[in-house]
Amino acid sequence: MKRRTFLKTLCGLGSITLLPAALSAQQYRFHFPDLSSDTQEDESNDQEEESSQEESDQLKILIPLYSYPNWQEDDYVWQSLIDLKGEYPDIEIIAVVNPTNGHFNEEDSNYTQGITDLVDAEIKVVGYVYTQYGDRDTQEIIQDLDAWQDIYQSAGVSGIFFDETSTDIELLDYYSNLSSEARERNFEYIVLNAGITTDQSYIDSGIANLIVTYETTDAQRQENPPSSYNEPSESTDLSLLIYEMEEDNVQELIDFAQEHQFGYIYFTEDGFDGNPWDSVSSYLEEEISQALQ
């Protein structure tokens, strides 16, 4: 500490009581306030903020898991996802499960077991509900929400994935109401799938935790990308879903996702058979390892 700074520090401490000269050198000393703990606390807070920022910048996985959970068979598709989560415990994964297009009134015990397996592996599970781009009757959708709550919420389903969502600002209240209905039933995580750039009000309103704003084939992404992209908000992240990959271009897709501020990703070669979501991508481990970097 420079002398001038030292003297200013003394002045800032107020009056100092002089001690008798007979005191030993060890006894005769100033008692300055201990500032080291404050400095350590500031450094700790800075480290926590940096760590939190790194976690928020880290890509995460949103996977439509539309295969059947035949957990008793050797070809149990969901097991490969569970194994990857065990190998990469730091990756955040959200799985969308979809029994009978999200419309059911009876329990399928295989789904109950499959959902339990996912949750035990610390994978967040959200249930599929379609909305027909705002044309589906609200009461029908509420019946589906009730079924998810009554049948599979206890197994661990903690959110709802509203599919086929409109991008029309005129339907924002419709989706806001659906989000509220889901949250009233203790589904705390809400996903909307617009599939393409939507009105920014859907993101800024905070009615969903996550919105899929680009779902397409890899060829379409390269040949005819959107003219504009949404921006995430403090309350709402964005997701990118790519299917029909024709080559291993995971790094290119990672770069694309980061460039356009997508926080959640999933890329698969599947889809040429008409259903991109009935398997787990052979590139998923590469996607996870790249996302964690």
C-alpha cells in the first residue's frame, strides 16, 4: 500500500487511542478492520456469477422422444438416452414423451415405467399436447392436461409440450390461457413448438419457459433459412430441432445454434421414413460433448 493511501486509510478510521509507552511492541499495535473477508466474499460472488453465466450459455438438449418405452426388451430406445445422461451428468436434457398423440384416458404401465426411468436418470420429462395452431377447442386441451396430471404426473412428468402452436399475435391470449391452465396443475415447465420464427411477443410475454422457433430438415436450413430469428428473453429460451441430417455436420449445426441464440438443440439423421422422432440420434453423444465445451 502506498504511503498516501495508507494515511488516507488512517484518517478514515476515525480517532486512534494512543497506548502507554510501557507496552511491548507486540501489545502496541493498531487494530485495523479486517477487510479480507469482504474481499473473499466479493471474489466468491464473482466466481458464482461467472459459473452461472457459463451454465446459462451452455447448450442443452430438447429431444422429442416419440418411441414406445418397451423397457422389457433389448432394443429399449429410451435406454440409450438414459445411458448418455449417466455418462455426461452435467448436460441438461428435456425429453418430450408422447403416448397416443397426447390424448388418452388410461394408464399405460410401460409409459409409467419409462417416465420413471428418465426421471431417475435426472432427465426432465414433459408431456405432449397438440393445439392445431390455435384451432383446437380449449376444453379438449384441458382434458388432456387433466389426464397428464391424473395419470403420469406422479411418475415424474413436470411440464407440458404444446405442439403445433401458432405464430399469430392474435392467439397469444389463447396460449397464455393454456399455459396458465398447465401451471395451475403444477406443470412448472412449459414448452411451445411454433417450428418457425414467431411473433416476439410470445417470447417476451413469459408464457413459456422454452419455445421451439426452428424445426426443419438440414437441407431446408441450408437452402432456405428464415429471413429473421427470434431473440431469447430472461424468462424464455429458444430451441432448434434439425432432422434428416445427410452427413456428420454437428459442429456446423452447433455454430448455427449459437449464432442465432438457440439454447436447446437436437439434431438427428432420422426422418426420411416420415418420423424423425422415433429413435435417438446416432450423433447425440457428439452433440452432448460439443454442447458441454
